Amino acid sequence: MLIRNATILTATGKRYEPGFVLMQSGSMAAVGDGNGPDPKAGAVVIDARGKFVTPGIIDPHSHIGVYPVPETTAHDDGNELTDPIGAGLRAEHSFWPQDPAIERAVAGGVTTIGVLPGSGNLVGGRGIVLHLHPRRGARAMRFPGAPEILKMACGENPKRVYGVLKRSPTTRMGNLRALREAFVKAQKYSRDWEAWITKQQKPRAKKPDDKDGADAKPPDRDLALETLALVLRGDILVEWHCYQADDMLAALQLADEFGFQVRAFHHALEAYKIRDVLARESVAVATWDDWWGFKMEAYDGIPENLALITEAGGRAALHSDSAIAIQILNQAAGKALAAGRAAGIKLDEDDAVRWLTANPAWVLGIEDQVGTLVAGKRADVVVWSEDPLSTYARAELVYVDGQLVFDRAHIGAPWSDFELGVRAMPPSKKETK
Amino acid sequence: MRSRVLAVAIASVFARTASASAEEGPPVAILHARVYVPGDHPPLENATVVLASGKVQAVGINVPAPPGALTLDAHGKVLTPGFIDADTDVGVVDIQMEAAANDTDVRGGPMIPALRMIDGYNPRSALIPIARSGGVTSVVLAPRTHLLGGQSALVDLAGDSVAECVVRPALAQYAHVDEETVQETAGTRSGLWLMLREALEDARFYSTHKAQYDANAARWLRLNRQGLEALQPVLRGEQPLVVTAHRASDIEVALRLADDFKLKLVLEGASEAWMVADELARRKVPVVIDPLQDLPQRFDRLHARSDNAAILSGAGVPVVLSTFSAHQARLLWQRAGNAVRLGMEHDAAIRAITEAPADAFGLKGYGRIEPGAVGNVVLWSGDPLQTTTRVEHVFVRGREQPLETRQTLLLDRYRTLPLARDGSR
């Protein structure tokens, strides 16, 4: 499969105009300037003159499938609000693969999402990284080789949810205490397991009443502490919902106390206020372009957030947190780029594409596999009708692992079983022109 | 770019007239602009627009700047009417999730037609300059909830007092017949329509039995006196009834209701309106929609689709585009741009946030640049619906407005780190 004659935005700093992308066996075989190699017999060649090609968009913060549409009580599965330390939970187990929002996200050029539990709990549970192609269950959509990710939350949401229930936490200090207590337990849990493993490995003479030796029972498994122990070992990426600068600083203090790394703050509307700290500590930011004001901790959001973080040497990524916004993340990048430039921040179009692809790939720990158009990576590719940073750009062709999953000119039966018989009318002439 | 003459004059005008009425000040002549004019005409190139006494005084190619006018050379950039967001809470809410900072969701109901949104409007809200910075110069403050939610207002986004801002304190009446209201109120949609019919019938009865009512000799009526009074302009066809409904069959019921009571109908939400596009076009019923709402979010909008606006517009329905937002009313341009992306004509999308809302609500002189119209205009660096375009100048009632917002002040404060006040650390 060869796409050529297009403007190729690689998210590596290189731009080929015109250039080509050669896909083979689900991977990118070659990307570069000009027309590319002569296609082999039987190869599909797409002449994409005037069009743009980018890596598939990666949304590191989505609730598709766990808060699906239609919004029914039967499918309200994103927040298990019975224990603020929900570390034993997995979004995978709530994910409804028939969510009609999935196909619409793909129509917006999105190929990978991080599905996270909600933010009502201090530890929301494990998220799951999904490749967007229609499958019957979350496990089959799981991005191959993606690391485990953990959703955590600070600030208003947990204390509001449990405040209503008259249970701790009801304050920010309550938030921090509950988390510290949980990590103290996780430290002991880790020690108990390490001690047991050490004893298992140590050969010793067996006595009939030996309770400490090889016959000793292992510590009881605890799903929540097991997950938190992975955090302490650095074997799960911490994705922390946090808006205010002071809340992020408190979170970093806690991470320091227990010796773990925060992979990314999500939402992080005040990240610009501490962008020097975040860049120094290698903590990424996943955020919107210009959302603000929906709650107190979102009051200081500004449209230059992504640009300022980038200028400071930090790693900024766009996220949607919304089944509507996920369809126009490309526009969000265009807007954030324009806002940054208007503020005098030097940015180029590749920076904006990185906000959509390479940086969210890093947030989810899949940067070695996707996020840039380079030979050897997975062939997650989008062909756009025009510059993807334009309001008018439409994803025309979307490939996941080299497979065409969306073709605007040939929209077939809906992916979702739920929409069978509902979306039965032909698409209008306008939309398919 | 702004001429030095104008820049200096603006500074002095703002310093001098903190409380003066918006219309004061010298005339303004905007030269060499690409001007969007009403109707199907293409934009005028290299045109002059003169603003005086708060209004558009002249528009044309060879119009001279009046003596003493402040001049602004647009260098070919785009001048549009100030955008009108037909359904917002700007100035009524500061922070959505803080009840004390949110006056959008009144308790009581389900029928409170006498409520006036204007009484909750705060002209000093931080949201107002932010909406303006997106080229929005007027908004409809619309009730969000309840079967009969009350009366909206039209305000211009400039001025220090409510009296100064308000254009129409009682613009339209709002009925919500969507899934949320059904669940909160009657439990079934037929039950909800029954309540609405009874309220309208009672209001009609009241209009011919006021003496008996005041003498306590009328039959029981579902609404209180204020409510019955508030529905009179609706029954007389003077005030539109804005019905929020999504399912196509609900829209059909709304049309029957409008026939039965001879109402002036405006539809909002209307996710499935495209399914009855021809009927809406025949009746010329304005439809206010958010073109980004393409999800089957609820069971009353399972047929929501991304080209609703394009289909309606193509069929000849008067389409109005809205953000239905407060904090993000500044993004009305992006809603219109997405309607274009999804198949609507570009000029129709511009009309859908200028002339169309003005016409839907009977706002003479709004949403158009023509002599006698209100002097609400915006100068853009390029195509107003494009991500790369910036708002360069905003005029409300003929006076230029500062583009400073709480957000630009935050940017200025944090433009370089560490802050001076952080000390030596």
C-alpha cells in the first residue's frame, strides 16, 4: 500500500512535500520525499495530491465505552464510587465495545485511545490502551504491548463525591491522607511479598513445624495493593487527573515521598504556571486546547497552555475527555498553535502534530510503536482532505495497522450493533462529496 | 492593524468615559475592509464602513470618512457583523459547578414562564470580555431547564450596567420537551405535552376572564397570575415560543401545538430536525442547533447526525447555530466552521450566527452591516471560521472594546517564569 503525492506531516520535525508513505504487513516500510519506490505488482497506490497525511491521532484520555452513548443508567460504568482507593478496578471490565462513539472518533482521525475510569475516586483504577478497530471485546482491541496505566485524581472531584456521602475524603488534605495511607499499606504489601519470595528462594532444611520456610503460605493477594505496589516499582504508568498548580505540586510531593514517577498530569489547566517544574521532572501534560471555567479548579485555564509548556521544554499532549471533542482534536491543535503564535511563542506545525500523536503516545507508553511516521512503526495513518489544523479538514482514510478502518467515501453499516437499523438512511450528498 | 490615531483615541475615551453610555464618542471609519453584507450578496471588497452614534451610518466602496472620524485601515481583512449566540448563559454563570456562582438552574417549576433571565445578568462577569474576544457581541440569555423555563433576554456584550447592555429584556418564552425534562417532570412525553397545552389554554382563558380572576371567581388555573400574564405575548404571537425538542416525532407535536395556538415557533436542540426538513422549510420555522452534536446521546436523538445543519440549510430551513455554552460562547466561529466542514455553505454558516438569529427573534438592525443597523462589527485577520484567524478589533454600538480578558492577564503574569514575586528560589 503506497500513499503518495501528499504533504506528509511526520511528527518528527520532518515534513515531506510531496512525500510518500509505504505500508506493508501492518507496518510502515518507508516514509520520505518524492514519489517513493515503484510499487510492487498488486500493490494499492493512492494518489493523494493536495491532501495531507499524519500519524493516527492518539487520545490519552477518553471515557468512550465506559461512559458510552446513549447515556443510560444501565451503561453508567465509569466511576465505582464505593471506595476512594479503587486501585483494584479495571476500565477494561466496564468497556462496552458497541459504543457508537468509537466509530465517530475514528472518523475524526483517531486510531488509539487511553480509556480511563472516571475521576470520582482518588485512585480510579487501571485504564486500558485500545486500538480502534471493531472487535467484540476490550481485550481484542487492546493495543499490543501497551503498558499498564493507572488513573488517579486529585482536587475537587473525589472530595465532592465522598463529601456528599459524608465519608472521607471531604477535603484536599483528606485526599492526600487517604492516598498516603494507601501507599503506606502498599509499601508493607510489597515488603511482605518480597520477604516471602526471598524465603522461597532460600534453600533450607525442612522441619515439620517450619512456618517460615518453603511451606509458608504466601501473603494474601489484595487487588488494590497489588496495583499500588506496581506503581512503587515503576511498572505502571501514573496518569493523574489534576487541574490546579498547587494540587499538582502536592501530588509531586507525594510521588517523591513514595519514590514513584508521575507519567502525566491530565487536564492540568494550570500546568503553565509550573511548566518549569514539570519539564524538569519529565512529567507530561495531557490537556484540552481551551476548556475552562466549568468548575473552580478550571477557572484559570488559558488557550496558551500547550504552547507555553512546549516552549519550556515540557511534553504537551492534547486529550479530549469527550466523545464530541475527540472528533475534532485536529482543530484543537490548530487553535492551540494559533493561540501560542499570537502570544509570540515560536512553534511550527510539527509541534502541533506532536501534540496529537507523538506526545500522547509517550503519555501512554507506546511511543516506540506509534505516534510518528517513520519506517518500522505500526501503520496507523490518516489521510486528510486538507491541512489537518484547518477547521475544514476531514479525515478521509484512516488506517490501523495498515488496515483501512474508515473511508469517508464508502461509509458502510455502522460498527455498533446498537446503531443497526437506526442509521439506515443514506449519507447526504454533501457529506460524502 | 490599528492606526496610531485610533489607538491613542481609544485609550483616552476609555479613561474618560467609564460610565458614559456606549453610543458617545466620535464616528469611526473602517477602511479597505472585506465586508460581509446581508442577503446572498458576496462580501464587498475594499469597502468602507462608518460607525456613528452607535449605529452603522454608511457602507460602501466610495464612502468618505466623515470629518473628525477615527480611522482604521483594515488592509483587506474581513469585517463581519458581531456574532450573535442564540442560546447562552454568558453573564449568568461564572463557574458552572459552584452553585453560588451559577444562576442558570432555577429551582421550582416545572412551569415558571414569568422568570426573566435578565434579572440574573451581571455585566461585570469575567465571561463577557472572553466571549467578545471570540467575535461575539450579542447573546441570548436563555433559560436552560423546565417545561416552561421563562423569558430570555438579548444583551449586547458591553456596558457597565444592565440597563446599558440590555436590548430586549423579554425576548422569547422557552419550553423544554426533551428527554431530561420528561424524566424530571411528567415521566412521559405525552404527559408533558398535556401540561403545556393546559397551561396555554389556561392563559387564553385568563385573558378573557381577568375580572373574574381578580374577583376570585374564575375556575382553577394551572399557573399563577404572573405566569398567566407572561404567556399573553406568546399567545398573541408577539413573543416566539422556543421549544427544545430532539426526536422528530416530538418536533411534529410542537408543530401541531403551534398550529393549534397560532404560536410563533422556534425549535432548539432539534437533533432529528433533518428528518422533517421539508416541513420545517415549508413553514419557515427557525431551528437553533449545535452542529457538533452528532452523537446518539439519548434515546430521543438516536438519529443525530453530523450534517443536520447542512441538510436543513440545503432544504431552505432558517438555520441558527449556537454553542449552547457560557464559557465557550467565544467559539461560535468554530461551530459555524464545523457546519461548513460537514457540508453547509460558508455564507450560510456566517448568516447562521448573524442574520439568522436576528431574524428568528425579530431583532431589527441586528446581525447585519447596513445603514441604520447597530454598530456591532468585528474585524478578523482572515476567514472568521478558520483556526488560524484572530479577532483584531471588536466594536459594540460603534465603540471599540478592549480585547483584554482575565485570561490575557493570566498569560501576561505567567509569560516568564519564575515570577519576580517567587523570590530567589
